[in-house]
Amino acid sequence: MVGAGPAGASLALLLARSGLPVDLVEAALNSNRLFRGEGLMPSGLAALAAMGLMPLPAAVPHRPLKAWSFFLDRQSLFEVAEPMGSPVACTLVDQGSLLRELLAEAGRQPGFRLFQGRAVRDLLHLDGRITGVRLADGTPLEASLVVGCDGRDSLVRQQGQLDLEVAPSPLDVLWFRLRGPAAEGIVGWLEGRFVTVVGAAGSYALFPSSRGGVQLGWALAPGAAPPTPDAWSDLWAGDAPAPLARLLRTLPDTAVQGPVRLPVRVGLCRRWQRPGLLLLGDAAHPMSPLRAQGINMALRDALVAARHLEPALADGDSGAIDAAIATIASERLPEIRRIQQLQEEEARRADLLRRRHGLRALLARTARWSGPLLALRWRAGQRQLRDGLGRITGAD
């Protein structure tokens, strides 16, 4: 298995628990990245529960969201409280800590081996079948099945000649982290909410990070140059409601980490597999960051994959393994297509508000009656983004 992100780490754990030998190769030396997705939707939380990983371990910082709030031109448009009819609230989680816990649990299984800080150079082939990987140092690792979970720029996908159909990029995101005593005032104002602000200067979203402080994402048109203000906090404050604006203007530059630019890449492989090879997670379907779908879909991929792979791998027959990976792809494709469609629709609506100043001003002026109507429509459109396209279960 290649890639120790959410799909790779959780699938490795599930397969190792069933007594199967699992080699997991991860190029990075650790899971400490400055910016990782934090949002676990009810669909992702349900996947973790089906894996036997709920409640979350105490070592994984997490906090449930309380509401989603939207502001246009400094005016409150609407707010929708969690859990919005779902069984549980959307929960912010420190993804790096979650990955470390998954790997630690996998490491307690006798057949599991982790190759940390080891990159894959290429795939091994025999008679038209993928039979393993070769590491950068030349070490071969043979396998009944290679699972590529190595992200949106997947080397396994490229080496396996599985084509990614890339959709037009809806936006780029500049990620910031606000930390220190000054940021705690913003944490207090947020009160557990995910807040979206749209105004003349653009749009951004901010939320209290599970690791402390605040994460803030500024949306940009694809490839556009970012603004170059003397202080980002002054730019954000110009479009913020008055209480937030006051807090932002007192935020020292030293409290702002970033930006880190994330070019949003959305795509889908029509074929996730070939003999001896399966793609999962962003390797098979890079997701937009809207509503934090990457980690949630990756966890659901892993759960479905484990259910079909455990008996096939235990049997060891290559025909059974190839039939299983074809079934995994066919089961997962409808949900991925639908979630990406919903993300695209939401991105188009957000872009419309960013560009149409007159429409934004009208909605802000009429928020007393337009806000509740928009809240109803927005909430109805979130159901599948939150809960997925149906319940999925783990291994039989």
C-alpha cells in the first residue's frame, strides 16, 4: 500500500486487523503538515465508527462545530445550527494526530510493516499484472495487490497508466493560521462556528482549529495573483461584521502564519484499477476543499475496500482480487460523482456572490426576509455533502 493519508492508513489498519500482511509505504517522514483538512462530516464519523474507531481517542484533538454562519458586506445573512438533522454534528479534528493513532494501532498488528520516509520509484510488473513496488533505494516489495493512496499527484496512478480526468479548477485557496493570545479573542467570537465572509475584497472562511487558534481560507480565482496588503488582517476586517473586524484589526502580524497556497485540483479516474492495482482517495478522485470532502470520502473508500478485499486477499486468487477491486470502484464511483457535482454547484454560487456586487448588496439589505429563505435552501443542499449517498458498512 502506498500513501499513509486517511485512505491508506485506515485501510492498512483494517486489513492488518483481519490478519493479512500489510506493507505501507509513506514518502513523508511524518504527518506534520501546517495545513490539513479538519472537517469530519457525519459521513466520515460514521465510517470511523464502522471501523471501531469511535469515540475518537483522547490523543486526537477534536471539537464539534456548533453552527454555520454567513455574512455578506458585513451583514449577517443567516446561520444554521448543527447537527442539521444528521445523527452527529460535523466535528473538527486534528488530522495529523488521527493519522498517527491509525498507524500506531496498525503497528500493534503482527503482519503490519511501515516504511516511513521511503518513496516509491516505480511499479513491478509480471505478465501484464502489477506485482509490487520498487522503492527509491531499489528495494523491491512484492504484493498480491498494490493500493495507491498517494494523493492528487499520485505516482502510482501515473505509473499504472490510469488517466485522471481533471475538471476546471473552481478556485485556489490561501490558507492562514491565526495563533497566540490575540487570536483567542477571535476563537471566542466564533463560539464554535464555521463562518463565511463575502464582501468587496473577496471571500474567506474561518473556524476554530482543533489544534487551537483559527484556520482561515481566502478564496482566489484559479491562478490569480493574491492581493499584497501591508496587513492581511486589515483586508479581512474591511468585509467583516463589526465585532470580528475589531478583533482582526488588533491582530499583530506575528499572529498570522501563512499563506500557503493550495491550487484546488478536482478530477476523477474513470478506471481506478488494473490487474493487481487499485487507486483510492485523492489518487482516484481529487476533491475540492468545499465542505471538507477529501478526508470523508477517503475514509468511506477504505471501509468499502476493506469489506471486499479481506476475503479476496485471504483467498489469494488473483482473479478474486481483480474482481474485488472492480466491485470497489463500481460501488464508490456514484457517490464520488455526486459529491463532486454538489461541490461544483456550491462553488459556482459562491463565485457568483464574489463577482456580483449588486446581488450581494441586495441580499445584505434584505437579509431579514431573504436570509431565512436562503438558509432553508442551503440546508437542503447540504444533506448529501454531510451524510453521503447512503450507509456503508465494514467487513462482514
